[in-house]
Amino acid sequence: IKIIGPDGKEAVVTLEEIMKMEAVELEAESKRGPSTFKGVLLSKVLEKAGITEANEVTLTAADGYGAAISGEIAFSENTILAYERDGEDMSGDEKNGPIRLVTTEETSNVWVGKISTIEVK
């Protein structure tokens, strides 16, 4: 995942690096119903890239789909980059895997899957 900071500097965080970070679980409701997601706080991934605050964070999928969330939501304890859903690795999920945004702070239409870029403003 390429992370672009507010100053234009770029960093790359791999799925392997994310999976080595401290994992959290989040109960959230999507179009498929309630699920338990496992992943890492988006805030921790941004901090790993040297970003400690944001006004807006835009996540873009490999297919070009994207959504923006506020900096407040991005740094919330209820916003994660998930790699497991209900105990199953999401790497086999053609639509959303291997990693997707999950938050209880917004509707699931901002839950970008197949994240390739995170841009912070």
C-alpha cells in the first residue's frame, strides 16, 4: 500500500508488515450483516509512515474505487485495515481482499477493499 503524506512524501507499507503489527478485532455491520473483523488500526499504519494527524484521508482501491474519510475517523479506535473476516483470511476475497478499510464510524460504502493507495491531506 502506497501512503502519500500531506507534504507529498510517499511511503510503502506491505501486507506482511501490517500483519506483524498489533492486531485488533472490530465488530461491524456490512451489507452481508454483522461480522468480526481482525486487522490493525489505520492510525498505527499512518504513524508507521510518519503521519500523526490528518484533515482527510482518501483510500483508493486497485480498480480505482475510492472514498474519503475525515482525519478524526481515520485516527479513531473504530477504524482498521482488516485482513480477516469472521476468522477467515481475506486474501482469497476477489472483491475486497487482501485488505480493506472497516469502520463503525461510517456506512460500509466507504469500506474500500483491495487498497492500493492512502492519501492524507
